[in-house]
Amino acid sequence: MIHQPIAVMASGHGTNLAVLLEQSSKDQCPVEVRVVISNKFDAPALRIARDAGVPTVLFINPKEYPNRIAFDKACAQAIKDAGCQWVVLAGYMRILSSEFVKSFENQLINIHPSLLPAFAGADGAGDALAYGAKVAGCTVHVVNEEVDGGPILAQAVVPVLNDDTRDSLHARIQLEEYKLYPETIRRLVEHGYRLDGRRVIWND
Ligand code: GRF
């Protein structure tokens, strides 16, 4: 199986990263995580990456850069130096500059814990619960300059239960993320897609 080199950017727990690394090691997802970048010094995602032997694991400190463009440029350079084809955001909690987005056009993807376009923003699961939605879920999308606004690659639905809290709902959404993200990445790498307006038309 040919493994495409990818970079993962993560600010938090890194559980999606852990699933990707595991699936990659078992040949279930045709990617090789070559670079992991975090903007948080103590992100568990960095430890997960180091423990898994990812060749380049970087904490890039936003405070060392004069602005967002300069910070993003340092990230982009590290990704390009490692020859990565795809950039996968997995709980990356920084808004990306349009320069960064343009330099990885159609090669930059994100997973968001809601059924977009509903409940974009920092707390997709909590917002769906508070609104009273009866179904929640997760969305994998291409990243464009609008936050959580790029073309939709795949979605999975999770019912909202009577006794759900924000955390219980988010935990069940994450179980779906662990299936949907690697599966969507596999389709991207193996088949690809074309865009018809905002619609993603898969080649498979
Ligand atoms: C996920 O719920 C994802 O949808 C959102 O951030 C969370 C990251 O979780 N973008 P983890 O760091 O992979 O555990």
C-alpha cells in the first residue's frame, strides 16, 4: 500500500491523530503522518506523535511571530520541507490566514463536531444541544477562508439523547469522527473528487 505523506495540525487531546496513526500503522489508512504541528506547548497531541515515532513533531510558538501570516508561514514551510501532500486539521484551534489556506488549496481538510452548516464555531456539540437539535454529528470539509465553511466531504449523524450533556454528546460524536475521518482521508487519497459549485463529487 502506498502511503501519502500528510501533516496533522492539532491543539488539543489528539485523539483523532491517535486513530489516524494507528490506522496508518495497520495499513488501514493509506497515509504516513510525517509532521505534527501544535500551537500549544503542552498539547497531548505532541506526546502522542512523539510516542508514535512521527519524524517531525513541532511546537511552533505563536508568541515568537509578529503576526498570524508569519506564524502560518513557518508552519507551511515545515509542512512543505517534509514533502507533505495533505494537511489534516484535528482539533486545531487557530484561525488560518488566507495565505496559508491558498497555499494548500484543496489539500487542507478539517473535521468539525456538528452537521455543518449548523453550529459552526468553537463548540459545535454544546451549541447543538443548547439549541435543542435532535440530531448532531460531525462533518469533514475542505478548508477555505470562511471558518467551518468549506465544501463538505462527508458527514455522520449522531442522535441527541434526553439525558445528554455537552460532554456525553461530544464523546459520542467523537466515536463517529474516529470512523469518518480516516475513511474520508482514504477516499481522498485513493479516489479524489471534483467540485461542482460547493458540491463535492467523489470520483469513486
Ligand atoms: C474534535 O471533536 C474535532 O471535531 C474538533 O476538535 C476535536 C478534536 O479532538 N475540531 P481531538 O483533539 O482529536 O481529541
